Amino acid sequence: MESNVLDKIKKRKVNVAVIGLGYVGLPLAVEKAKAGFKTIGFDVQEEKVKMVNEGHNYIGDVIDDDLKELVNTGMLSATTDFSFIKDADFIAICVPTPLDAYQQPDISYVKSSTEEVAKYMKKGTMVVLESTTYPGTTEELIKPILEQGSGLKCGEDFYLGFSPERVDPGNAIYKTKNTPKVVGGIGKDATEVIAAMYRTVLDGDVYEVSSPAIAEMEKILENTYRNVNIGLINELAILCDRMKINIWEVVDAAKTKPYGFQAFYPGPGLGGHCIPLDPYYLSWKAREYGFHTSMIESSMMINDRMPEYCIDRASRILNRDKKALNGAKVLALGVAYKQDIDDYRESPALKVIENFEKVGAQIDFYDPFIPEYNYKGRIHKGIEKINPEIIKGYDLIVVTASHTKVDYDMIQQNAKAIFDTKNAMKNVVVRNNIELL
């Protein structure tokens, strides 16, 4: 069976299905189709399916013309009807894996998607999970569901593996196509055919590991590494504030060392679809083995407290001008979780804004990429523009995203007080009204 599958891959005779057409799934579907594989995308959101089928792009890392051409030539289509899975030879599951209200893994999307796949999967199918999750998910959850639902046996009738997504929205250099991939299958055959499938699509290297659990833990390591180091810098930022030391200058000095140091920067918290979530997956799974990830959990607590720390600092800034936080007019500049993108998933700016509201501040936001956002079921609309008169009307400007489409000199010249949590105004010469995190 394996040689037959490899031959089909080589001849581009494999039909591809991508489940979940978000920041991970749509770029993957586009690259599969560009490589010559007829691809169909699945999503429960009818609006996304409609946009794909009309050739309308909604993901920054996808080139608009690529999507239109692939749709027009019939190489890429989308549907909400999972029965089309019956035609797929390669299935990639790229659905969200958020945390629930108790900060525990919510794998309901993975589970429901797998159950749909099992209903229609045929012999010889390759199935790969790309959604970030805890080590053991592929073998402990996915495999039994697929076997029970399909009547097929993993390793004999179908191939199953895990290949973690590596998507960094807005990255100007590394996209889906040129980022190295890690693949871990259940058995050598599964690893070989799934890796072969990615090699025909991607320019980056495909690194094979011995099991899905290795690949799952590898992904957790990538993001936990960043979480821990950002936690370290955030804690040092709090200390440096007390010591009247500029943490940003400290980091810039440290990164002149050509070895043994990687620069991380402080901020109002963590955002994005991975870094704030992945350590919780690991700490949750570790408890099954009677193990507490003390260093990781400490960094999580530090990072989770940063929005509250930002409110405390803002209060101190206002107090110097004999202003109370309650009733103060505050403008948050930026709600995206990183620079120059329209993605606000898990953005710490949303928590900062929420905390300002809780203490009675009159808080508005402006983001050139995000006119409105949905947080905890409520739509928040931003102001449409900023100019000198608008800036003068606020008691405090809080920079919560370092977008380059903002005139920071204008803001400095007209703001009463500025709290820059991202060092976005580092190139502003006059700094008498700017305070850094």
C-alpha cells in the first residue's frame, strides 16, 4: 500500500482535504493546490466557505491573486458538507484548540472534526493533525475515533500522524511554503508518506521524528520556550521600573553578545493563537503524571498579570497629573496581538481595555488594521481616525500595539501623557511625556 501511495503523491493523483480554513488551514490549502493537488477546504463557518469559493481572500499570508486563480481553475474549492471527505486521499485537520473557562484544553473542535472524517474515510487515506495540542492527542484521541468510526485499522488501512503548524502571521520572511515542517506518524510508513506529501508542497525541510507524541511535544516546546523567556523579561521589566532602569536599553545592550543570548521584550501580556495557550496544555497533561511544571507555571502567572500591571502603571502616571483613573479619558493604540496585522486572538490589549473599564475609565481604542473586535460576546468599535485634536482630548494614551502605520511624532506632540508598553515610540526624539513599560 505504501509504494502505491508514494506513486500517487509523485503523480499528483492525491485529492487533498483541509479542515478548518483559518490562519493555518487556508494558507495550507492554497499551497497544496498550487503544488498541483486538487484541494477542498472544509469549514463550519458558511461566510468563510462563501468567500473562498468567490476567490475573496481574508488571510494576510495568502496572496489574493493566487487564491482567485486556484478557485477559477477548479484546483481549490470550499464546502461545509463533510460528505466530500469520501473523495479525499490526504486530510489535514487545522481547527482551533482554545482553552475553556477553566484554562483547560478545549479539544472539542478536534474531536468533532475527527468524528466527521471517520464517517467518510476510505482505505489508504492519510490523516494528519496540525492543530496544536497536548502530547498524546493523536494516539489517545484521534486514532480510536478514526478506527471505531471507520472500521479501518491504523497502520494497515490508513496512515495517521501529527505535523504541527508553524504559522507566524505577518512574518515577512517565513510563510507556510518556506517554513521547515516536523512530521511524526504512527509507524514508519505513516511518517514516510505524510512527509512525502509535505515535501512535494513546501520549500522548507521536512524533519521526521519517531512518533506523533514527539512532534506534539516539539510544538509545545517551541512556544513554551518563548513564554518562559517573555515571562523572565516581563518580571525584569517590573523590577527595572522600581530601580528606575530602562529595560529596553538593557535588552538592546545584551543582544550585542553574538552567542548565548536571544532578545525577548516585555509587553502588556501575551497574544496570538499559540504562545499564551500551549503552556496550559502541557501543564494540564503533566498533572496526569503527578508532575508540576513549576518554571512554566511561574512564567504563565507573570505574563497573565501584565494587563493588571499596566493598569497600575497607568494609574501612577495619571496621579502625577492629579488625575484619577476612574473617569479618566484613555485611548488604547492598537488591539492586534502583534505589529501590523489584523489578528487580535488572545491579544493582551483586550484585557488591558477590559481592566480600564472595570476601574471606571472612559476607554476608547484605535487600530488602523482592526476597526472593531468581538470580546466575550460584545462588539467593541474603535474610533475611525486620530488627529491632533482627538489626541488632545485624552488624559492618557496607552500604546498597546507597535503598528508602523501610526504617526507617533504627532501623538507625542499633542498627548498629555503617554504610556508606551511596546516601545513603539523609540524613534521619537522629544520624550518628556512618554513613559515606557
